[in-house]
Amino acid sequence: MNQALTNKNPTWSDLFSGKYLLPSLIINLGILLFAVDTFIITTIMPTVIKDIGGTSLYAWPVMIFTVGAIVGAASAGPTTAKFGQRDGFIFAGLLFLIGNLGAAYASNIEILIAWRLLQGLGGGLIISQSFGLVGAFYPSDLRPRMFSVISTTWGLATIFGPAFGGIFAELGSWRLAFWAIVPLTLIFCVLVWR
């Protein structure tokens, strides 16, 4: 346990300084990726259907992402055990990235659904490993503050995710919504690698 934190009351700045800075950024970026993506797809689905069809499967891209996320979250323990914490996070980020790129190029709704499943698996792994990292890395007196920051990140995604997706829906370019998440996912992978 960090001796400096055990001798004083933890502060909010402790989360974003010293050895906690990079993990705090990684965890919150991972949460943001997952949450924003969840809200974007619901906003752009009418544009997707207009472009590639698939009205009868309208709910599937959202639902299959959720199923993938549940399976991914349940697989975080074995993934971390097999690859280690850093490589497990990178693996999750790469699954999310590949699923995102595949979704951006989907030519029909069935292909979009398949890529969304992969994206959900990666997202679930990211979320579950993020929460696991809070428990494993942060001292007990700093964890409540970290969970508060995570909750704030979710709240921000709830506000900005639909607005972000709405911009691309208004432009009629749903594919750009997936592309817009690619740089953030690459930053996530690079930060984890560091």
C-alpha cells in the first residue's frame, strides 16, 4: 500500500498524480469508450437502416453488443490470467478497435451485427478489467474517490454520447461515428502499453 496515502487523508488530486495518473487515465478512457459507443449506436441506427437496410433486425446491433459485453466481462478473469493485466487490457482494446473498424465498413446489417459482437466482447473486457484494476491497484482509502470519478465519466458519456452520435446522424454519415472512436481506442491501447 502506498505509505504516503496511509499517513494522510486521500485527496482528489492523488488520483491524477504520481503513480496513479496513468492508471486513472486508462480506466476512465476505457469506461468512456464503452459508454460513448453504447449511446452512439442507438442515435445513429435510423441512419444505418436508411443506408444498409435491415429494418427487421433494427435492435440487433445494440442487443448483440450488450451480449458481447456480458460475455467479455465474464471472461476478464481468465483473460487477465492468460495474458497478464497489461496485455489483457491491450487484447481487449484491440478487439474493440477491430470490431469498430469492421462496423464502419459493414455493407449490410448482418455484417454490422457480427462486428458489434466483437466490439462488445472487447468493451466488456475493458470495463471488467477496469473495475478489477481499481480493486487491485488503488489503496482502500482512495477507491471510493476513483469509483466517483468513474461514475462521473459514465454521466458525461450519457450526456455527450447521444449528442456525438446525433452529429453523425445529422450529417448522414453513420460510418464516421465508428471512425471517430478509433483514435480514442488507439490512445487507450498506447497508454496501456506504456
